[in-house]
Amino acid sequence: MDDLELVRDLYGRPRPGPDAQARVWRRVVARRRRRRLSWLAVVPAVAAALALVFTVHQPQELSGRSILLSAATTAASGTGGTYWHVKKLHDGGRVTELWVTRQGRAWTAEQGRITRVTGRSPFSMAGRDLTVQQIQGLPAEPVALRERVAAMLPAGSEGLLADALAGLLWTKPSAPAVRAAAYRALADLPEVRYLGARTDARGRAGEAFSFGLLSGGRRTLIIDPVTSQVLSSMDSGGRSEIVLGAGWTDRGPDLP
């Protein structure tokens, strides 16, 4: 059975539509995890499936861009909550947590000790503080979001656009529609490189993307396009953060 017949057998004949490309990628990613297919086996099958729906594109464009668009579709269907909560493992040792309400009240936790955040905002972009209200007010359309974020960056930091957009995926309390727009904006940035399937330090499977930093190094994110969650972040200098949880929740910190 050739690749085209395999895809038709697995998924049926794809139906054209605005989300068809994302649907195909989500199915391929799920099947790859179940069957542990190698990347070399998946690429021709994916290309054949997408060829039934879209006009011919370059395979490299289809791979990375389609995965980000698939993640965007999932992110848009997310739900809200009372608290934005992020739990991270830093450099393989230190665990931190952050809770933030929509009104801007925030708490951090490290080694079990919960502390109220006062003074500066717990969020920033290229060294500039951001309030929860500013983050919540970001546009939910990718072109408008890219332009707004670019305008918020300090002069001389234009190279941080990809990093700033990526921060809206997991480090900041973005609305689901804004997270989806950030994924779509990243999909159209030529400086974002797709590195292929990877596993993070905890053995979780995902897809890796990298982009440049002002320091001259690069940052690599591993994402799960099926859940739209960022699994880990690693800089070329060795700094790493494993995401143990990120999203809106109704469960706040256990305050005394």
C-alpha cells in the first residue's frame, strides 16, 4: 500500500475547509504517537494527505507551519478561569509557581512558601513591565497582534518579536483567542525554525521550534500541538524551564 492509500485508509478523503490542514496534522501527530512511526515515514504520508486538500507547497513549509496552525486551533477552544497559573521546573532543580487574577493580584511559590507579589508586575516583554489588563487587551487577530506586540517592543529590540509572541503562549495570562493568534503569527514568521519531533527532559513527546535572541543565541520550545501546551523552553546557553502546568484555573494558591 503506498502513502496515499495509507492516508485514505486511515483518515478517509479529507474535506476542504479553513481548518482542514490543522485537522490532518492533529490526526497524523496522534497516530505517530500511538504507533511510534519514524519521522521519515510520517512526512510522505502527511504530504500526500495535504495534497488532496491544498495546492502544492514546499514540504518544509507544510511541516512547521501546519503544526503551529494545528496548535492554534486547539488553543482557541480553551476555557477561562479565575487564576492564571504557571508551574515550572528551572534547570532541572528549582520549582516555582505563579498565580495571577484578572485584576492583577499575584502570588508566587517556591519550596512550598507562598508570597504575595507587590511592586512590579510579574510580567514583562523585552524588559518592559506589562499589566494583566494590557495582556488581556491584546488583539485576537494574528496580523494585528504581531503589529501591536512589535509596537510594544523597545527600540532596537525588533529581533525579539518571535520571543515576545512565544511568551503569550505560556508565560503570560493570555486569553485563549490571543494564544491562538500568537500561534498563527509565529507560523508566518520566517525566523521561526521547525526542528522536528522531540521529547522534553520528562520524556513528553512534542514538536520543537527555535528562534533567535538578542544575545545571539537561540531559544527552543517544545510544544504539544494536540493540546497547544508548551512543554519546555531551552536557551542555547543551557538555561531550561520545564513547564509542569500553564493555564487558567479556578484553584488559587493555598493561602494561610
